[in-house]
Amino acid sequence: MKRILFAILIFFALSGCSNNTPVNSNIPYASVSFAIDVAISGADNELREGMLGNSKIYTTKHPATLSTSFGRYGYSGVVVVRAYDDLLYAFDICCTNEVDRNIALESDGFFLKCPKCGSIFEIGNGYGIVNKGPAIQPLKNYKVTEYSGDRYQISN
């Protein structure tokens, strides 16, 4: 029992180390800048605190309500997830194996799956790591910054 508790504590300690700093990626640079409102009455309320595993995909065809006229959504689009640690993380939805902006990853809670190569990425830990290949690089991540209560800016 002590080993299980120790393993759980180590898992949460390591998963809480992310600082939301974008990492180098093979996905081409594309501007990201949009805002979301996760308040109970907000347009993105499925991402509010306590809603672990919920995610939402934003693209030019499905923009963020707060940013419809000026939003920029990365290379293929951006997924925002409420992760295990109850923080928000954002990733490009372009598969790092395919690197094709027309092939968007599909969301399944804490995971994203490429419909072409079958790669699966874990986003619930805040890192976007490969859970199943052939992809070997993690997803391109973006910064999530709280700027007013339940409102957040997603950017690179």
C-alpha cells in the first residue's frame, strides 16, 4: 500500500513540473492568439476547474467566442485540455508524424489520435507525449495565461 501511495505522489509531483513553455517541434511555426472564458456562464465552461479530461478544439472554422474576429489558431488548430493537475494546457492538433495541416488529430479526453497513422498522444499530463507510435515527437505546445478570473489567453 505504501508503494502505491509513493508511486501516486511521484506521478503527481512530476506531472506538476510543466511550466507551459513551448518546446521545439517539427510542426512549422504558425501564430496562436485567442482567448477563452471558462466561467460557468462562459462559452468554454466545459474547461472550468474540476472538469478533468475535458478538452475543446479551436480552429478557424470553430473559433473561440471571445476571439472570433482576430483569433489565430496555430498550424492545424489548437486543443485546450483540463489536465490531471486541474490546469489548462494547449497543443497544436497537427500530428508530429504526418506534419500535414489537413490531418487534424481527434480528441478523446486525455488523448488525441491521428486518423491517418494511428499515433496516440497523451495530453492529460500537460506534455503531449507520444503514447503509441509511429510518431516519436511530442505535440507542439502553446502557452496558457490567466488574465482575468476565468479568462485565459492562448498564445505562442
